[in-house]
Amino acid sequence: MPETPGSAGPNAPFHHDGSNGEAVLVLHGFTAGPAGLLPWARALAGAGYTVEVPLLPGHGTSWQDLAGTKYTQILDAVHQGYAALAATHSRVFVAGLSMGGALALNLASTHAVAGLALVNPGLTIASPLAPFTGALRFVVPSVAAIANDIAKPGGNEHAYDRTPVAGVHELRKLFKDTAARLGSITAPVVVFRSDTDHVVPDSSLAVLRAGLKDGVHLEVKRLTRSYHVATLDYEAEEIFARSIEFFQEVDTSRP
């Protein structure tokens, strides 16, 4: 089946036409792009799924572009990607890393997502300055990058070299909106959570646990050797194998 990584560099959108009639929408993190998810995408493709890894608005160009992007624009792109897959596939699963995890959860609160596989999903921000980004963005346009939190040497997710403060302000809005919607999610969830994560705090997982309704399946797999970008880290193959297995289990357990 054709694999289309595109020609716009490492963060070009990725598409693979699968053979099993089901699809996976894979969503990248804040300031990053498809590059950090390509090994996961290829593993899913190898399991027979149609796989779509879009380059989300404000990403893959410059941090200044992300500074001018509203979180609602990013969500709209996610909804469009899901709708396109749902129109031609019997089931659509959603996978996400970091911000991509929040986007996946937000989507699942309003759409019949078959299942969610999330790697270090973000719902909170650790920095004590985060609540003040609405004002700080006018004074400090950008701060140091949050890229490449990877324990394994040589990993590169090809994220921006600066983090736009205005973008962090929008990210906070996304997290707040998503946290408020968690009670509407019915899809089963597997979360891969790194014991050491220098980007997303443990409070994000606590918010997720507290927000999901009783009876919604939540499985948490701890990662002991990987940092935030675990899809490029030591336990990446374990993530890929378990997420595929999880999706297959959902297929047999849900109508």
C-alpha cells in the first residue's frame, strides 16, 4: 500500500492506505510535528491500519506562526482529519503525544472514536508562570525550546528552537477546555506515562483520572526508561506493540 510522507522535510504529513478497513489518526505535540511519530505511524501501518499523521496549524514552519495560531484552529484541523477518515473506515482510533493527547481526548468527547492511545498526554503545565502567559506574551514573545526530551541518544523530533508564549497561552485554553470535557468520553483509553518527563507533569494524568467517568476503561502503562518523547525513546517498540494490541482488543470487545 502507498506510503506518502511528502516532500516538505521531516515534518511533512504522513499518510498510509491500510487493508483492514480501520484507521488511526495520529496527533503530534506542541511545537513539534509528524517527525516524532513516524516510527509509531509505520508500526500501525504495518498492522494493516490506514494511518494519517497531519501537520497541525502553526507547526512545521516557524514559532512565530504558532504564536499567531488559535487552539480552535488546531482543533478544527483535527476534526476535519477525523471526519475524512470516518467517512471511509468502519472504525477510527486516535493516537497522540503530549498536546496531541489533549487533542485526541477533546475529539473523543464529541465523536465516536473507537479507542485512544496516548503518550504522555498534556492537560496541565508545570511552570508557575503559565497562568500569566496572557500578559507575558506581549512582553516576552518566546522562551527556550521544550524539544527533544529523549533519554536515548540521537533522537530528534524536529521541533521549534523557541517556544512562543502566545502559543502556550492557547495551549492552556486547550487544556482547560479538554479537562472540562473528559466526562463526555466513552472510548477506552490506554496511556503510556514516563516516570521521568521534563515537559508534562504528573498532574496531567491526575486530571485525566479524575475527569473520566466511572466505567470508562483507562489503562496506564508506566515507562521507566523513556522521557517525554517516548515514541523516539528506549521503550518505543513497547508503545507500538501495546497500542496495536489494545486497538485489536477493542475491536473484539466493542460492537
